[in-house]
Amino acid sequence: MSERTARTPFHFHSCWELREMLGRRAFDERELLEHLEEVPLDSIYFHTYSFCLRQRGLPGGYPNDFATWAAIQVRDRVLGEKLGIIDPQDFPDLESLRAEVVSLIDDHLAQLRSVPRIMFGFGEPFYFMQSRALEIPTGVKVRTLREFRNALATLDTGAVYLHLVEARGRKGRRRGDFAAWVDEQLGLRDLAARMGRLNPYQESLEDIRRRLVALTDEALAGA
């Protein structure tokens, strides 16, 4: 298995996140909802998908910016928990993801007598942002599974983010770049399927990288 050589090598890239303030902010959940309906889809992506790029260690109970703000800054733990169970991978596109976030907040507010907001002297407004991932070539290309494994073990987590999260969330690919290459170039469908089941919203990018390395080690050992 480890001797299979790909006709097309895998080129590893890493990334830098270029952030932009949108000049929109929310002091309460109603304002958050109103802005959510209007901001560019890149902002929805930034506050959900790319949250894992900025997250250090294991994701907490609020794995996106909307959930974190509601729970911590507004102290509305109920909404925070509702938003925290959203997995961006469950939605076919960013517009569907936006619709789900809007629906959850709208339904939540409909059950309340007053709109939760940040308190004077406590809490920060929600600042809407968007971002782009600037792809950085690493100069690393591989043709075999062992080469892939060794490169993955040494590259930074920006490469994991770009090839796993950006590939699906921003570029709309059916699966991450790693799984696609392992399947299409090396013919390792079982390994590709196992890679495709890894979820960066339940584990840190570093943990995902370690699990990817472990999966390739198992495949190589079984060769």
C-alpha cells in the first residue's frame, strides 16, 4: 500500500487569514439578528467555519463567534447553547447556514419578553468581520502515502485548516483535499472515508492533524 505512487502529487499549502472589519456591531440580540440577515456570506464564514483557525486547544461549548458572544458577553447561555450545537458541515452552503442561525435567534427572541443585551460596564458589542485565507505555498509535494504522512506531521496547522476546512466550507468541495487525493490518486477509499469523518468543530486542528497522521500510520502498517 505504501508503495503506491500518485500520478499527480499532492502540493501542500498553508495560509494566513486576512481579516476585515465591516463597520457593523450589535449591542443586543435583535441587532445581531438584523445584521446577520444583511452581512456578506464571507462574514458568516468567518464567524463559523474559520472560528476553529483562531481556537487554541479543544473547542469549548460555544464553537462559533455567535454562540460565544451570546453566552459570554450577553450572558444568555440558552441561546449560546442553541447556537453552539450548529455544525457548519451539516449545511450545503453558506446561505443555508445563515438561514439556520437567523432562524434559531428569531425563534429564541419570540419566546422572550425583552431582548437580551450587553450590560453597561459588562460585555462587548459583537463586531462583524469577514476574512480571506491567503494561500501560502510550502514547496512540499508528495507522491506516496508515506511521504504524505511525514509531511503532514511537520507542517503547521494552517495547512490542515486550508486543505480540510477551506476546501469544504469556502470552496464548496464535497470533501477535504486530503481525502480526495488519497482516494483519487492512491486508490485508498477506506482511508479516505475515515479521513472524511474527522470533524474540526469537535477537536482542535492540532488534534485533527495527529489523528490524520495516526490514520495514515495504520494504513501503512496494514500494507
